[in-house]
Amino acid sequence: MYLVVSIYNFCYFLFQTYIMTEHLRISGMYWGLTALDITHNLHKIDKEEVLSFIKQCQHECGGIGASILHDPHLLHTLSAIQILCYYKALDTINVEKVVEYIKNRQKDDGSFEGDKWGEIDTRFSFCAIASLALLNRLNEVNIEKAVSFIKSCMNFDGGFGSKPGSESHAGLIYCCLGTLSITGHLHIVKADELGWWLAERQLPSGGLNGRPEKLPDVCYSWWVLASLKILGRLNWINTNKMINFILYCQDAETGGFSDRPGDMVDPFHTLFGLSALSLLGYTKADLKTINPTYCMPQYIMDEMNLKPDRLDLVEKTDHLKGWAGIEED
Amino acid sequence: MHGRVKVRTTEEKERIMRAEKQKKAREFKDCYLLAMKMRKAGELDDKLADITKKMLYHHPDVYTLWNVRREILLSDRLSSSEELLEKALEDELALTEACLRENPKSYCVWHQREWVIERIKEPNWKKELALCQKCLELDERNFHCWDYRRFVARKAELTPTDELNFTTNKIENNFSNYSSWHYRSKLLEQLHGNRLGDAANQQVYNNEIDLVMNATFTDPSDTSTWFYQRWLLNYWKTPPQLWCIKLHKNFITVVFHKQVSSSSLKLLFKDKQDDGCQWSWQSANGKMYSPIWFVDLGDLKPENLDNFIVEFEGKSYSTSDEKTLPDSRDVSKLEEQLSNYKELIELEPSNKWAKLTVAQLMLDLDENSNYSSIISILEELIQVDPLRSNYYKDMLSKCKVKHKLNSIISDPYGFDKDTAIDLSSLDLTTLGGCESYLTFCSKIDLQCNLLSNEVLYQLYCLQQCKSLNLSQNNLTSLKSFPILHNLENLVLYPNEITDLEASDILKKHATKKLVITGHSDEELTKNEMKK
């Protein structure tokens, strides 16, 4: 119950003068609203207020900014689209224009810039591909090139970094696997090597770090676990110890989660703590199932008929009928 | 709120702090609104530069403000005077440097610095390298700074060899520097492509192996080097790609040792002149990558296997091929490694990394003759490293399955489809990617293992299987049990499976003569559930 209060307070703040975090407001809204949805509390937020705010954040070029008077960026464009999917209200924004904006962000090598100022990062590849998939417009960009850019970011440990040459990092591994999951190219990944590297993120405390020799952090519970889930290797870490670590990071007073036990709570870590618990099948809290690729509730994915791939999914065998008959004579 | 400890304060203190915070926030908001108003009015002047500068110094992540500053730098006022522009760009470098001192992990600031320096006529790259050096001394794992260093090194045209020496220095200072090992792997790839394991690069390769061994023996508990070592040792493996080609009725089936895409898969007929591209390959798992691909030839069915060739990644395969020759590379280095790490196990009996390395080396050298040693090391690892026990269990399962299937794997054309494959009582948690070797088997016994719901999807390969025994596993749901078109007899019980789920399986296999057995009440299974 505490938890709900905490998220609710945060969402309340979203519409108040919460100035110092305004440059990440729409993403903040996505963290808060997703957390509310998987705890069955989305209805407590005024839908119209959310939609009208998002509408005001879309720019003439089609891109969406973090807040009113903040420039458009792919990070916030994805968050806005994710929220609109929760409310089945994609028509709140000008879809044609946002598609155009995302399309214009792709560079010749298949990478995506975050905005027109040219910063390249695999986070932006994920934002672009996930946004277009949610809008059912994946065909608008060059998927082959987008995948080959992701491939060029693969490292000796099987992981991925933010651009070619960059060190592996659990957050970016999640973004790259997410891109490959949506586009159906997961098999370019060295799953055993990467799975082992991800499993080695678990520390004796049960918590996960994002890179070797670093401290554990609740947000990595999500990046690492979602990645392992996509690779079909979620069982390679110790579930019980992981759950205990996440629960230690919940603040008894406010209900929110922090990066490590005893630190300040925030909606970012609250969402990723809850999502991780949902992914691990933690049954003591009534949490909705989360989709590992999009970090959105699974029921939304089902409603939208979106089926991002995982290495442990084989959807169809119908086409094998004729072939299977080869032993019949 | 990364790393911010929650502190308790008195109510009074909190009220004062809150009031102060609010005041600062209001001031910030006023400045922000003014800046946006000026920007909209096109007043890209010194005053706006000054306002944004003050705000960014304390709040470098407010990305829109950096955009405003870029607009100022690109404005007509500055671009009309080279002198003014150079001065403004230098000022911008100073601002980013000041910001980085406060917040060395701000994405926005690093990007601004890169953007600015690209616009300076004659950038001082030495100064940039020195800045990176300083920054990495403060935090040798700051990946923003490593990325910036790579950018600078490229611009300053430093050679990969220069940079390799840089990482050698870093590593010799501190073995536990994952970022340096990472960079090293990139530089070696730049220098040698992916042919580091080739005979021509033997010396380079051996030097790396020795460097790693030195590091792992100096501090066996540091994780960084072991990942680098795994990468190096993987260069020894040049696994064969294609396992077998089968012709049956009007289908040609190709099974690979790993998942591949069909993009470079071709079928060529010896008596026809074509490019082999007109056939449409289908994957068994319905995905773009699969270990099993087949082609429906329709009426063009060839008389025998000698009539066609399968080409994959430019290499030709036919069923009459001689078996792949064993690797002729010098394995003495690998054997030397094995004996050294066996020694390390003696010295550090609880070190999991050394154990895993020994198991890995044994797998690479001779999986079959080392079988029992590999199994016992992996069993020890389950005890030594309980956090990752399932990883080792999956690895064990894979070894056991491969060992059992050894004769099939090594001679796919020699085995008889009616051979019953016995994989029972092996404590298997997964088929570990070996399921494709079972593609042409008709009878498979998997009883008394530890298979769970999560690995049922692997059974999709068993499309020729008529009889499958899954009794006494850890199954509680059949949701991901695939349709197996030839399945006639499925032994499911005992498992924690409800009759309802079993009858769903029967329904899914509606057109077939499937019988589910093993239930205590056999009659119910056979008759009642069929309804």
C-alpha cells in the first residue's frame, strides 16, 4: 500500500511545479504510470490531464520533448508513445509527423541520433525501433542497417556498448537486445557468452551490477534480467537472492525503491524494482506480467498484437506439416 | 537518485531546506522561461549565452539549454567573425571542462565537447588527450571518457599500436581494469581482424595468453581478466558449420551445428546452370535464424544425393564429402595453459574461475576423452558458486547430451532413424542447443531428468519423433509444448501435469493418432481425454 502512495505522490508532482526534473518529465511519467499500471492503480491518474500534457509536448517537427518548452528527443518520444499505448490514445499526437521525425534520425550507417544535434547511441536505436513498432510503422526505416549498426557495437564479451568501440554495459545490452528482439534478429547474439557475462553481474548480496567490478543497483535488476529473459536464460541467476535484494531496497516509509538499501527512493528505481519482481514471478505482491522487451505490461502487448521475439519462443510449427511427413512412406 | 543516502532531519530543518530548494527552483524556472523567450525572439546574444551558462554549470543535464548554446554558436553574429567564433568555441570548451569537473558522467556535456571541438579550426588534440588522462586517473572506468578518448585518438590519428601500448601501461598498473581489457580487444581486432587465432598471428596471440595468465595468477579473484581470457580461448574453436544434408520425398533438409540465416544458403543442381538462389528456404522454428532449413522441391525431386550441392557462406557441401579433417593447429599452447591452470586449482581450490577455465580448455582440446573430468569439475562449480548453479547445470546437461549423441554428431549419415535415443536419467535441465541433432530420430527417451516448462520449446525439432518419453521431469505446464506432427506416443506421467493440460495437447494434435500414457489411470488417458 505504501508503494502506491509513493508513486501516486510522484505522479501528482508531475503536474505540479516539479521544476528540477522537468528535463526528464515525460520519461518520469512513463516510469510512474507503468509502475501504477502493474500495481493495478493506473485508474487513479487523470487520463485527460496526461493526454493533454503529452499533446503540448509535440513539436512542429513531430518529435516530442521532455516537457513543454523542452526540445524534442527520441528518449521522450518513446516514453510518450508508450504512455499513449496505455490509454489507447495514439491519435492524441500527430502520428505521421512523429514517424517522419523518427525516420529522419536514422543515419547512413543505420544508427540513430537522439535529436537533430547528432549524438549517436544504441539507446536511440532502441527508442526509434520500439516507437515505430508501437506505431506499427517499422517499415519506415532501414531495419537491415539498424541491425548491422547494433552488430557493430558487439564486444569481445558478447555484450554491447553505446556505439562501435564502446564498452559493454547492461543498460545498453538491454537496448541492443530489445532492438534485435523487435526486429527478429536475436540470433546474431552470442547467447551463451553474453548470458554468462550477465549472470556474473550477480553479487553475493544478490543484487546485480551493470558492469564488472561495479556496485549493485536496482535498475540493473531490470536491464540484466530483461536481457536474460530475452535470451531465454533467466534461470542463470539466483532468483531468491535477487528478490531479497530488491525488497531490501524498498523504503518502508514511502514504499518506493532506491538503487541500494538505505538510499533515496525515486520513480525510476521504483519501476525497475517492480518490473524485475514481476519478471521473476514474485507472487507475494499482486503484479501484472511485464514484457521484457518493451518494459510495458504484457496485456497491452497482447491487445496490440505485438510479439517481440525471445530466444526461447517458437511460435509456429504449422508450416512443418508437409516436411514432417517425409518419413511417412 | 543514484547513491544518495536517505538522511533523517528534524521537521524544522526540513522546512528550511524545502523553502530554500523552492526558492532556487523558482529562480531556475524564471531563468529558463527568460532564456526560452529570448531564443524564440531570436535574441541569440551574449546575455542569453551568459544565462544558459550559469544554469548549465549546476544543471548540465538540461539538454535544451545546450541546444540553445549551439544555436548561438551557429548564429550569423558569430559565424560572420572568425575571431569571435573561435573565442566562443574556446569558451564553450572551458564551460564543458568546468561542468565535467562537477559531473564527469553527464552525457550532454561530453557530447557538447565533441560537437564543439569538431568546429574548432586547429584543435589541440594533445590537450584533449591530457584531459582524458586526468579524468581516467580519477575514475578509470568512466565509459564516457573512454569513448571520448577513442574519438580523440581517431581525430589525432593515433595508431592502434600506440593505443595498444597505452592499454598495456594501464593494465600493468592495474590488472583489474575491465575498460582497458575491453579497449585492447577492440584494438587487436583493428590490427588483425578476426584472425587473431590464425597461425600468422601466433606470436601476438601467445603474448596475449601470457599477459592474461600473468594477470590471473597475480590476482585470481579479479573478474576482469577472466572474461578477456574466455574471449582469447574462444579463438581456438573453429566449429564446423553444417552438420548434415538429407533428401527425403520432395524435401531437402540441411541441419547446422548452430543457428544460421538462409541469406548465404544455396542449392545447386549439378546438371543445371543457375545461381542456386531461386529456392525458398524455410526454417523449422519459423524464424530468420534456425539450425534447421528445408526446401520443398516439388516435382523437381532429384534421383539421388549426388545430383546437388548445398552451398553455405561460399563453401560447398555434399553428402559424399569426406569428414572434416581435424584442426591442424598447434595445440601445445593450449595444453600448456591447461597444465598451468590445473596448478592454479591446486593453489586456490575455491577459485571458480580457474576451474571453469580448466573445464573450458578440456572441452576445447578433447571433449570425449576428458568427459569424466569435465563433469566432475562442473559438479564442483555448482557447489563453489551457488549463485550461478543453474548456469553450470545447463552446461553439464549440454556436455552429457553431446556425449550421448557423439556417434550421431560425428557421423550423421551413418545413423539409422529407428535407433532409439536414450537420454534418460542424466539430470538434464536443458537440451542445450543439441535438440537439432535429434531432428531425424523417431524414438527419444528423456525420462527421469530435470526438464522444466521453460525448455519445452526446444522439442520443436522433433518433427520425426513418434515416441517421446518425458515422464518424471519437472513439468508443471504444457503451454509451450510445440505441435509434433509425427508424435504417436507421449509418456507424460508422472509429472505435475493436469489432465486438462494433457487433453489440450491432444486437441492441438487433433489430426494425429496421439496417445498419452504413463498416467496412473491409463484408460482415462487413452479414452476419456481423446473426447
